[in-house]
Amino acid sequence: MSAISKVKPRPIRPGDRVGIVSTSSPVTPDQLERLTGYFRGRGYGVRVADGVCASTGYLGGSAARRASGVREMFAAPDIALVLPATGGTGASHLVDMLDYRTIRRSRKLFAAFSNPTVLNNSILAGAGLATVHGTSGVDFFQKEQEPGTECAFWDMISGPVTGFQVAGPDWRVYRNCGRRVSGPVMGGNLTAFQSLAGTAWMPPTASAILLLEAMTATYEQVDAALSQLRLAGVFEDIAALVIGAPADWDHRDAPDADTDELILRCVGGTFPVITNVACGHQPRRIQLPVGCAVEFDFTGLCPALRYLEDLVDVDG
């Protein structure tokens, strides 16, 4: 796939309006009310897409209705941030139903975590628009949410972050230690990202910092997902692989002693692998700019992540 011509979203400003959409599983009316109240309490307007509280089994309504809501919010001139109400499953249904030309022209912020991160990657591939991995709708009022996660989110979508650094004393680094690696961030939820393999909506991963995380899985499921991505060439020429914590996958009768051994066995290659990074399903969550460059520095006593560019166009 050819290189992406990237565009950056405009920063969000007080008084802007947030568009809440359904991409995956259902959200309850109570959750939606609390979510809209959160943004209004911070001084932002809110518009809710039609059918956000719809429920069709484990899906938040039909794919057509969910996709229509996303298209509506990207097309609306008064919306600055498009945000999934929750995660779950089903966001991959929307990938081939979006208007990527409109998304590119809109230069709106899009933020997602877990299942909706399939759209972070399809939006990067199809529209070239940088997005945020790390937070989605209901995260904003979960009691277990660590305040630093919320602050980091608002920092990233409202202004410059270049030069900000996050230390990782608990990260585990394998291969090619003692140097720095950099590249644009791609990836997200493992199974969501896996669904893009071999499609036109998979962004080119060469030279990328590839992030993968999964909340619940067995070793066998992770083995199959990572092996498919390797066979599809996704790991070829990446700068580094980042595995989000926690990775408390069900061991069962796996041949591997632990998750790190499983990962290294399945992905192959010689690129650095960093595990136990706080960008998975946990209260403290690093915000990552999908499509923008970051650096992992392994030269010191403690590995560190450094933002090399801003997510938003600070002059836009």
C-alpha cells in the first residue's frame, strides 16, 4: 500500500460540540445521560446520533444505522469531536460504509478505545486523518478511571504535546535494547485490528510503532490472531511492537511459560517488542496519536515514550 498523505484534526476548544455515536455494542440510556452530562459539565455542546441507545442483541442497532450516525457527525459543520459511546463488538461492520473523503475534509477529532479502534485504523488508511487511541465514551465516568488518563486525553486533543514523555519502569523490553526507535502509531485492539488484515482499510505498517492490546482472550486465540497478522505481512519492517497491559490471557494447556514468550514465538522478526505497557484495559491509560510519530527510548535506566509531534494542528 502506498504511503498515507496525513492530515491532522483541528484542536477542540471550549464551547465546541461533541458528537456521540454508536459503533459497536449497546449503551444504556443512563450511561448516555451521564456521558452527555460529563461533556456539558466541561462546557461543551453535545449532539447524539440517532439510535445510539438501540440494541440488537450484542450490537448497538443495525450496521446501517450505526454507520449513518458516524457519517452524520463527520459531515456536520458544528461537530468538533466524534466519539463512540462505548466499545464491545461490531465496529468492523462500519469500515466499508463510511465516507472517507468527507472524513478527510472534516479534519474532526476522532477518539476511540477497544473495539472501535478498528475505525482509527480504517480512517487513517482511507482518509489519512490522525486520531486518538486511549479513551472512548463511557470511560469518562468510570469510577476506576485514573485521573491522569483524563488529563492526558484533554492535553492531546486541545494543544501541543510534542516532547511530552512517559516513563515505563514496569515495561519489559525484548530485542534491540539500548537504542531508540520511532515511527507513526498504528493498531489498537488485537481482534479489531486483525479484521483489517488483507483489506484496503489496513494502513501500511512498515516503519510503524504497532500497538496491540486485548482484554480477554486465551493463549490459543492470541496465537491465532498474531500468527495471521504475521502471515499477512503486517509485522514486516515495523519499527517496534507494543503490547498493552493487562495481558492476563487464559493459559490453559499452552506451550508457552507466559504471555511474553507467546508473543515472541508468534510474531517472529527482530524488531523490538515492548510488553506490559499501560495502553490496554486498565485505569491508567497512555493516550497515543494514531498516525503521528512517537519514540521509544531504551538508552537509559528506564524505558520511555516520547511524543515527536502533535496530534492536532495547533495552527488550525
